[in-house]
Amino acid sequence: MQLFRRTPYVCPGCSRKLVSSLRRRNLSKVTFNDFRNTPRSFSHARTKRPFRLAIIGSGPAGFYTAYRVMQKVQDAVVDMYEHLPVPYGLVRFGVAPDHPEVKNCQEKFEEVASSPRFKFIGNVDVGHDIPLPSLKPHYDAILFAYGASKDKKLKIPGEDLEGVYSARAFVGWYNGLPEYANLDPLLGAGEEVVVIGQGNVALDVARILLTGVDALRKTDITERALETLARSKVKSVKVVGRRGPMQAAFTIKEARELMNLPSVSFEATDSSLFPADITKLPRVQKRLTQVLTKGSAASASTASKSWDLSFLLSPKSFNDSPSNLGSLSSIEFEKTEFTPDSDPFDRNAKVTSTGRTTTFPASLAFRSVGYKSSSIPGLAELDVPFDERMGIIPNDPYGRVMNPQSGPGALTAGPVPGMYCAGWVKRGPTGVIASTMDDAFASADAIARDWKQQVPFLNSDNSGSTGMGWDGVKEEAKKRGLRPVSWEDWKMIDKAEKERGNAVGKEREKFTNVSEMLKVLDS
Amino acid sequence: MSITHPSCRIVLSAISRSARSPSSSSRVSLSQLRHIHTRSSNWYPNRASSINSQRWKSWRALQIYEHAQKLPSATFAAFARSRRRFSSTPISRHGHLTPPKPGEELSVTFVDKEGQSHSFQVADGDNLLDIAQAYDLEMEGACGGSCACSTCHVIVTSDHYDLMPEPDDDENDMLDLAFGLTETSRLGCQVKMAKELDGLVVKLPSMTRNLQASDFESK
């Protein structure tokens, strides 16, 4: 039992006994309400059996929601489904290897997982390996926290040329995501790289390309990525955005890190893009502008590599050269300008095309214009809609899944009983750990509140859930020949990865394909 | 009354004693409490042994009780039950707090999201994140206090903001991402208690969207 009760805590059983004994003695001072009106004890809302929650996805959104639900609903039992044998989602596969401190949130997740009320079911792809509706009879609620597994395309000519990669694939590759284990980008193809998009993923890509490979050796970046990066010829990285610096999505920490890379210089940005008096800017923009105008620690004359931020450019086409057909050699951009009614220094300023174009030579390009969630098979059968355009499951801001048809009238939307979402599939692919946590807590609070208020949950219309959770789904999984991975199994994989890392002097050497991971367990 | 768990029994005996004699004292006396936890050898029932100092244990238990004593008596019982059941941080991180030397205690007050004040006597050099976590206040520290997230955001409400060493670039970079940033915002993990900060009052910002009762009425 790993639930540490560190403070004067009285368990529900004992306090019930106390209340009844005090009442028998007819004591006026202590009333039942003293005990009942406590904010955190939502329990046994309607039945004597626990609240069963299935969570699809084991990234930070899933874990933080599980944590909060288990804290707020005393008898909540959580089953977390993950399609890979390994947990943590983007904390493992998205956070850059040179940001190990961001991964410290895994300690919290481990603590959640060590609770007897939590079960991890890895290597089971809900929607593909087992149908989503087969979960429904056994749970009171299902939380979708499966994130954004696709990325947005530019939909311009030449996007399939050799040398054009998605930043998501590149990030997945150096972080050991099995899906992209064999990407091996052609980093030796040339010196000039263009990254399209100006979010933190774009700056992560630039930083990994420009950081000296020796600085990465101690991180948990894959050995295969290290080998490829060691052969890289990349000298300059251009990070291109459609709008100006005041509208860029990257955050100051990532920009500052690039400015401080040894022997990497920053080519100054056109000063007309910044207001004349930056002291009048709001705090966040002001500090970012200071970093961008101050420039890099390394000077252009001594630095061996460089990067810059190019603004007001919209990609038009990827082009190959006659001498090297099929491989990227240049990218054509259309210049944009702020619309007459926009303030160029406002965060929401809009741009419009000018018709003028410019071309940058590039042998490699990374498209980094955002991730995108996709629907999973079986949602429709559970009355859960999916907004393809927004790439989210429609929800009220608290994470209750909303269906346009389920409201009381013919034209009103309403919540789908027992269906919730959290994380990027709820609000779109933006934000750092802190915002994901806030958002997961909001979803968890909604679930706890709903359970306490006894609103309809899954199967409320018929006899109710079987309350079996994974035990009810297990048979189905067995029938399909699945090999579920438990938390203990993951700990074995974890141990093996750490041992592999130890051997080469780093924290961890990840397995980059599922069969290698399973071999640890079943050999 | 057959209450089986030792820790429950200690708390409950204190509560029922105070309830039994409402006229003489509606609150548990301090000497009574001292007795309770010097007698108790296992104050934390499921606690791992990483905090091994007996002195620390009894000191902290006393702190919590002294804090509870300041609450209105009716809420004392509620307090006893409403503490978090599910620890927020690995045990290893709570070890940082050292009991203050007698006479050198510094006072710090946290105002939580419900507006409830929690005051503690702490030692010089303790940071606010460690203090909040040691006392189970609702403050996350997603990055483990390494100044890489903004989950331990606090708002300084006493006059001490200008007495603190200025936040460095790393801290400011993270504060830029904090929800509800104010002029006197700091990261709890970066604020260390010092003599000049005695009497510090900080507010925990409301992190999540507040759920309104009206959000549920339609359901």
C-alpha cells in the first residue's frame, strides 16, 4: 500500500464508528455534519462498489487526471490503457532529451501507478486491438486522453520530396518512438535547413540539430540518433513563420537556450518587426523581445553554426533541382504582411499575402505547424463525436464530452453520460506541462463533481455497469491474442533500458520497437 | 467504540476528549497533544522510513496540531478528515525540511484557494515548495523544484516581495508561462526563507477553472 497518509487522517470506516459512538452519547459539540461536510470525501455516491474509470492514453493528461480523480473520489478505481508497452506519452516521446528536469513529473506518475486502485494496461490499442464499445459495459466513465497522434500538413507542392520531414516524426525518431524508429533523416545531405513553423517543437528541432553531439551523449536520446547526428553536415537553421515575432508561439526559455548554445550565432531579426519602445510591451512580449534583440552569446565571426528567425513568410512549394530530381533543394515562400486593421504588435494580428515571393536554398526541411488529434474507431458507437476540423473531441470547458444531438431539445447539445476528455484531444495541441496539468485537474474535478451529484454515467439507462473494469475486458483481450503489459512489466522494461543506458554512460537507452520491449518480459 | 487503526485512534481520542468536556475546554490542550505524540511511536502509519528522524516527526506532528488548534473548533474534526489522502510528492522530497532551532523559527503563511490561512514555523533556508509539500498544501511541483515549470507559482501578498533576491532569468521565463501572473508572483521552489522574510504571506493562485454550481444545475 503506497498511499502515504502523513497527517492526522481518519479513515472513513473509523470516522463512521466515531460519529455513531458520539451520537449515541448525545454530544452536542460534534455533529454528523462536522464529518460529512468535508470537501474531499466523495464516496459511495450511488452504489457500494467503487467508481470505475477507464483512461485511454498514459501521457501527462491521463496521469494527472487519474491522480486527481483518485484523490477526490475516495473509492475510484482507474484502469489506464496505452497502445505501447511503455507509459508517459509525450513526456517520454516528446520532451526533448536535453530537458531531463521536465521529465521529473514522472515521479508523480509513478506514485499514482503504485496505488492499488490503479492499473496500467499497456500494449493494448483500444479501438484497434479491442473495440472501444467492449469497454463500455464494465466502466462508469471513460476518459479520452490519447493526445494528438498526427501532424498537420502544409498541403503545398513537393511535400513528399526526399528531405522534407515532419517535425513530429523527427522528434519521435530521436526520442525512440517505435513508429519512427527507422526514419534516419538525411542530415548529411547539406548544410542548410529550414524549419517551417515557430512553436516550441520547431525550436526543439533547431536546437537538436545545432547542439554539439557530445552535449547530447549523456541524455536519453537514442544511440541511433546520436550516430546520425554525429554525421550531420547542418550549418544553418532557418526557423520560418507566417507572422511576426509578437505572434510566434515559442516560449522564451527555448529561445534563450538557442541563444546560449556554444559556437552557434543568431542572425539578428529586422528591427522594424519590434515596436520602437519595447518597455511599453506587456511583460511576456517585452522579455521575449529583449532576448531576441540581444542576440546570441556566440558571435558570427567565431561561430561555426548559425540560426535565425524569419518572419512574414508563408511556404508555397518545395522544389527539387534538375541535377538531383526527387530531392529537396529549395523552398519558395510567399511574403506576407499584416492586414491594415491589425496591430503588428498584437498577439492576434492577422496577415495577408503580398504576392511577392522569395526562395531559400535548403537540403532539409521540417514541417512543424502543429500536431493533430484523430478519431479512434468506435467513438461513434458510444455517441462520442469527433471534430475533424478542430482535431478535438467536442467538450464543455471542463472536459465533459458534448454531443450536438444529446441536449434536451432538438437543436441543443448536451453532455454524453460518462464520457470525458483531457489533454490535447480536449483542447488542441498546445501548452506546456503546467497547462496540461491544470486542464487535467479541471476534467478530474468535473468527473468527481458529477459522480457526487449523481448525474447519469455509463450504463445508467439500463442495469448499470458490471463494475468489473479490466477483469471484464480481459477475456476479450485474451481471445484476440493480446499481450497486455502491466505496471510491473513496465518496471522490468524500465530496468532493462536503464541497464542498457548504464553500459554506454547515459541514464537510459530506450528500446525503439515493441518486440524488443516485449522480449524483455517473455524471454 | 472499536477503532482499530492506531493513527485514527490518536486523532479521534483527541477529538472525542475535546468534545466530551466542551465546557472546560473545547479545544485539545497542547500538553495533551504533546503526550499523544510522544507516546505514539508510529505516527505515520504507512510512512516509509526515509524521514528517519524521530525529532522531525514529532516536531512536525506538533506543528500540524498547533495549526489545527487555530482553526475554529467545529472545523477541527473536518480538518482531521479533510487532509489529503493521496500524497502529491515522492517521500524523498520531503526530507529537505529541517526543524528550526529554538528561537530561530520563521513564520510563513500560505493562503489556499479556499481562502484558508495556514501558518507554519520554519527554518532559515527552507523553500516554499518544500514547506507547502511537507504540510500537504495543494501545491504541485511537477519538475521537482528544478525551475522548469510554473506549477509552484505563488503570489506574495505581504510586504516582503521587495526584500527577496530578484528572480533570475530562468525563474522569470517560467513565470511568463504561469496562469494568473501578477506583479508579485514568484515560483515557490525559488523562494528560500530568510530572517528578513519572517512573517511572509503568500497566496496559492487558483489553478484550475473554478467550477460553478450553475455548471451542474442543467445536468
